[in-house]
Amino acid sequence: MSPSRKLLCALVLLLAVGCGSAPDPEPAATPAASSTPETAPVTSLPPTATTSPSPTPSPHPAAAQLELLHQASLQYLAGTNSETTAVAQSLEVSPGMTGRSVCGPLAFAILQDAGLVSRSVDLYDVWLLDPPEDSHLLERIFPRVAFEWITITLPIDEVDYRQFPLKAGDLLFIYSGTSGDYSHVLAVTRVDGQGRAYAVTNNYTADGFVIQEYLLYDPAQPGVGLFYEWTDPANASLGLTGFGGFDLWRPKSLPFYADPGSG
């Protein structure tokens, strides 16, 4: 995307809503003195057994990378609008970047920190990402030999995530659809033991933009999570998205390190 077009898009986005003591024992009787001192018998004790501590098993390489992904994502948390703006500007994409349009650079920065995306990728290039127009860029970032490319056309609140669970390391481009206000980019940064998926992403709230770890969905409780809030008309004043489904890029196997020698 050309810089002029990204600047124009940025101006358009600025108008749209992103822990008793026991008694002493009796004294023993004193034995009579003997002219011949007694020699106490000497008993040989067996050698004391020594045991070496068991080594702590190393985590599986895939689990280690997923933990790296989660910990990396937590470095970007921001609880206020001003803190979110500071995080956005720390990515050095644009001097005027705020929480409104940081979703793409934020998601890719998290994936870079976990090694899933090459450090050679310029975050400016994924600012205001447009998959159809930026297809060549995406082919370079997510080579098909190493990544699955998946398109879901259902609105995000209508997907059965028991049948199609998201995985940590997924990169999603969420389409606004005709009833939405904006598109959004996020990386799935954690999936817990109950299959609940989370993302550290920017989100518009009544107090402005924040960056938090959000529950996206709970497969045991359809209707709970950010995916349902983003499509709920009751939240129209905050902006809606996800009615157009999403594109997804997923590593075919883990661990995967985009830069040789970085694992």
C-alpha cells in the first residue's frame, strides 16, 4: 500500500469507531565407680546415601514457544487511553499513531517477539492492512509451505468454535461486514485448558482505547467473549465489527521460527 494511500486511510479511520511443654525426664541413677574404665563399643555406620536432585524437565519446544508468545503479549498491556497511545508510538510506525489504528502493528509485533513473524517485516507495512491489496506482502510473511491460509465467511459470533477452535499463534484479519464500522487485526495469544481463546489487543471502551488480554470466546458458553460484544447492536456506540468473517493465518506446526537461529 502506498504511503499516500495509508495516510488517506488513516485520516478516514480517525473519523470511524478501534499462608505445652513436656515435663523434664527423671534423672538417671549414677552407677558405682569402677577401677577399670569401660570402653564403649564402636559400631560402624553404613555410609550415608546421597541422592542427586532430579533435573527439571525442559518444556516441550512447542509449549516453550507458546509461553513465549503469551509472555510477550503481556508486555504491551495498557490500561488507559494515554498509555495505549504510548504503546502505539513505541512501535515507531507513525509519530501520530494512537490506539485507534494500532491493531495491525501490535498483533505483528507480538508475533515477532515470539518468533512467528520475521523481524525483517516492517510494521509500517502492516499498518492499515488490506488482505486483497496486500496479498504479495502476506505471501512473504506467511509462506504457504509453513502456514495455513483459512477464510471464514460467517460473522464471528456465528462460528461454532467447538468445531473450529482458534489456536495460539493464529493471526486474524476481521472484516467489518456491511453492518460493521471498522476492520480489526489481532493475534490469538493464549488458549487455556478449557479451550477458551484470548488475545492481547486494542479495544475501544467508554474510557477510550485500552490494550488488554481479552477473552475472545468460551466454547462452553456461546455468547461470552469479545467476539459477541463486537457484534452486539447494544454496543453500537463503541463501534462494531466481525460481520464479514475473517481471514486467518496459522503455523502448520510448532515450534516455528521465521528467522533462522532465533529459536
